[in-house]
Amino acid sequence: MDPGGEQWARLSRFAELVQGDPRAVPLDQCALAISAVLRSRPTDDALAALDDLARRCPEATFPALRAHVFDDLGFVGDRTDYDNPRNSFLDVVLERRRGLPILLATVMIELGRRIGVPVVGVGMPMHFLVRSADDDAAFVDPFSGQPLDREGARDRFETLARGQLAWDERHLVPTPARLMIVRMLTNLGASYERRHDRLGVALVAKMRAAIPELAPSATTQAVRLGAVLN
């Protein structure tokens, strides 16, 4: 099969997945579609891996899910090579059990969905958290696995902000799934830019162009960089 045709099919698949209600896009499939595009390989086995990890959770509660993901399975933030693009690929994160906060949050959200424990992402500036959908005071820092209450979440923000950004309760508003995908692509785009990886930057731009909230500006960037892919 023509490799260019395969890549076009992967990009088309991503574009299909990110349409519709921003809260209802399939987070796991979208994240895996990003990896399929940027790594040029299938990611089908990762969905079965998520299913298996979910089945192994001993109890369908938010505290038990947190303990399962971070204590039993050992998911944790990558402190030694934080900026590496592999920390943004869900299939690789599942294999290594290391990743960026937003990808570790995705693991907890998707395992929770599979066992009936609703979990939401919280796109706090500078650091991504997760929260129980049923308790607005039950947070987890996915980079460390530490449980937090609202005050703990604010303390985490203020430690990172170092007085450069004011606290706002809106920082703890849940982030729709599609905006989580936007943040993943933003992380990857910045990582590829720092590495002067023109192909990676161009592919990220093409995926951003498929997202309704970003389409006008992203399309301009995709056209500018499109020669890399042609």
C-alpha cells in the first residue's frame, strides 16, 4: 500500500473522531489517532490494553481507581525526559507507564469510564489534574498520583505559578475531551518545534486544522508547512 495513502487515512480518521460535541469525542480513540499519525503505525492493541487494565481494578470507586492506576500499576510522570514526544503518545504511555500529566489523566479517565467511575480532566494552567465527576473536591495530580482537595489543587497551582499568575476558581472547571486533545497537540507541536522537526510540526498542524475551534488559524499553518508532506 502507498505509505502516503496510509498517512492520509490516519489523518482522515483523526478528523472524523474530533467532530461533534466537544464533551463527547472519544478521548482514548482520539489520543491513539494522534499517535498513529505521528508514529506512522497502528495503535489498535492499546484499546485492548485499556480494557484489560480496567478489568483489574478491584473496586469501582474514585479512590480505588486512583490507587489502582498510580499505586498498583505504577503510572507516574516522566521526570527524566519530560519533553520527549513519546510522553504524549497514549499507546507508548501504556507500555512505559510514564508520560505527561494530561496523558496520565487520560489513562485514569478512560479506565474510570470502563468501570463506571466518571472522571473529568481539569486543564488548570501549567498543570493538568483529574477530578471525580461526582465530587468537586476530589482531585488527583496525575504526575505524582497524589490525591488533592480543592485547597491542595490551589496550592499546586500557586507553587507552579510563583506569583506570576493569579488564582481563579475557573482554573478548576472541567475540560471537555476535545480541548484535552487540543492541549495534547499543543504540547506535541511545541516539542517538535524545539527539536526542529518540520515533519512533526506539519503533521500536528494538519490535525489542529481538523478541530472545529482551531480550524481557521490551524489551516493557515498547515498550508504554510504542507510542502513538508508533499
